[in-house]
Amino acid sequence: MNAPLDVKLFGYYPGANCTKCEHTHSCGGKAHEWDFTDVKASLLSTYGDRIQVSLINVFSEEVKAYPEVVEHLKKFGLRIPILMIEGEIISCGGEANEDIVRKVLDFLLAEREQEAGKA
């Protein structure tokens, strides 16, 4: 069996003290409205153990472990969320939505199944 596909969602995910305000679009609030817990649960419900999903806050030290994401942020600004699958940035900003995640995962998993059928 193949290792699970690695899905990483990079964004600004503030604590419970964050409230929506008139600056929600400029601070990243729009991105954290895409509720990670719901997205993760939805993806895991569909794909099960064929994927692993993790969240990385772009303002944490953890993001430094992903130089390609740091460079992306420097080049394009704070267009979050940033979707990375299998170490490749797939989409960012408003284009990084659950539908895109599912399309890419469906394609990659079908490709894996096809390769497994040839073996």
C-alpha cells in the first residue's frame, strides 16, 4: 500500500480571541473563515487513510521548514491559504478551495491506482 498523500494547508489560523472585523480581508481573516477543522474532517471522511492533512500557520516558526512557501510569501504576498500537496504548491488565495483540493487528490489517487494496476 502507498503512503498517504501529504496535504498541507498554510494559512493564518488565529486563536479563539480573534473576531471578525472590518479588516478581515487584509489580515487573513478571509482565509481563516475556510475552517480547517471542517475541511480536514470532510477530506478525511472522503479519502480516509489515503491522505494525511496538516495545518501550518504562516506566522509560526514551523513555516520556516518549508522554504518554498516562505519564498512564495515573499514573492506574492500574503495570499492565503496556500495549498501544498506532496511538497508542491498547488494553489493559493481564493483559488485554494476545497474543490481544488478534491480535484487534485482525485487525480493523484487515480494515477496511483493506475500505476498499481500495472505492477
